Amino acid sequence: MSKAVRYRRFGGPEVLELQEIPEPHAAPGEVRVRVAAAGLNPMDWQITTQPDMAARFGITLPAGFGSDFAGVVDEVGAHATGFSIGDRVYGAAIGRSVAEFVLVKAPAAHLWHTPQGVGDEVACTLPVSGLTAAAALDAIGLRAGDAVLIGGAAGGVGVFAVQLAKLAGARVIGTASAGTFGFLRELGAEPVAYGPGLADRVRALAPEGITAATDLFGREAVGTALELGVAPERISVVADGPAPPPGVRRTGALDADPGALERIAEAIGSGAIAVPIAATFPVERIHEAVTTQAARHVHGKIVITL
């Protein structure tokens, strides 16, 4: 038997159960990963509370929980290629990651070798957030010399977007609550408080104007960028939420450039990008972990250890 977090009805953190389930084994064309850590994303708890969102990802009840994981390959099925027993890996398995074992097809589009120098607790934060951040910046053609406004800069996706934008040579202005200003400055962003009057505050901070924007939470940064004269095609939003204004690019993790995640992981291994871990919880405290993540007051990523 093995452990896995599952739920039998939609709802808040209280519906999540740490269950004993039959131990899965790698079938032909699959590898099995012994999971060491799983990173939480807003989409994880949103799926458990929104049946329509779950349906979009092909998730039906009863279901597993989580999307991102890292660990070690411990079984390789017949005809599976690209991975060997003992390989350290990280990947994405929507609705299945918070479990002792995850089965992944190999060769795999959503499983990567973990670079030397990157620990499991960091690697497990990368797939959804890293790919989403890369896609959001790619959609607006971010380049050196840009002044970019990032909405939701202190969140799980924001910490990657801020640092990727800085590496690209852009000036970064990030919206956040006042309590996160110091955190954002450490990442290289110039913080600005979200809420009414945002356009005036951005204008005061950057009187010469901004040239691009991406909104990682809501649509406030979109409206502000348009008000400040940014062309719609140089504004992006992540896929969740209401439809953006005409011309604004809607994107998500699946739109990321091939190789984006490997480049992010290499930058982490070299020290060019830091991954702030806000809190780590053992899987037995899954309710507390999800409640903390869903409150959106954390600075960085929430990690579950198994």
C-alpha cells in the first residue's frame, strides 16, 4: 500500500484525505517516480472547489490532488525510454502529484531530469509556475530595455516572472501588498501597491512610461497598462479569469517555449534565479498547507514533503 491525497467531493481543504491506496507499478511505456516533494499552485485548490475547472482538466471524482512533484525514478516499465532507475526528476501530473508514487509515460513531455545543485523542494515548484511565467513574458515579446508592469508579482508565478524579466534586461515594476515590498525588492522588482489609483502610482514611479505588462492575478494590471498607453499586443494575462480586452494576449503554462523549463532550472542551479520557499509541510498536514496557500498571503511557494 502507499499514501496519496485524494478527495471524493468538491469543496475546500476539508475534503482532502490522506488515504492508503494500492501501490501503483510502472506499466509498459511508463516510469514510476518515488515522490519526495510536491509544490502547490492556486490551480490545485481551485480544481477541488470548482467542478467546471476540474472538468477542463479531465478530472472526475474520486480524484487525486496536486500538479507538481520531484523525486527519483524507482521503476521503469518495458519500452520506456529517456529515464533510468535512480534518476532524479521533476515534473507535472495534474490531479496526481501529492502521492508517494506518480506514474509518467516515457518518453515524457512533462518530466525532466533535475539538474545538479537543485534540491527536490525547489524542483517541485517549477513546472506550473515556471512555465506560466515564461509563457506570460514570451507572449509580450519582453526584451532588454523594457519597463514591464507585473500584476501579482509576489505570488508563486510572480517570483519567477520578476526574475526572468530581470535576466532579460527589463525594468520590473510589480504590484503587491505593502507587506511584500521588501520581498519584491530582494527579487529585483520595484514594488507598487495594487488597488484604486494604481495608474497614478505607476506613472509617478515611471514618468517615462511602461512598455509592457503581464497580469498574473486578476485584470487590474491590464487596465492600468492600457490606461498608460501600452499596446494591447504587449500585454498578457494568464488563462484563468474573465476574457481580456481585445488584442491582449491570453496564455498559460502549455504555451511556454520548448526548453523554457530546462533553462529556468539551469539558472536556478547557477544561482541566477532564487526560489523562495514560503513554507514546507509534511503530507499529514495537507489541510494546513492548502489553507495557507489559498490565503495568498505567502511570499513564495508552498511545498509538501512525502
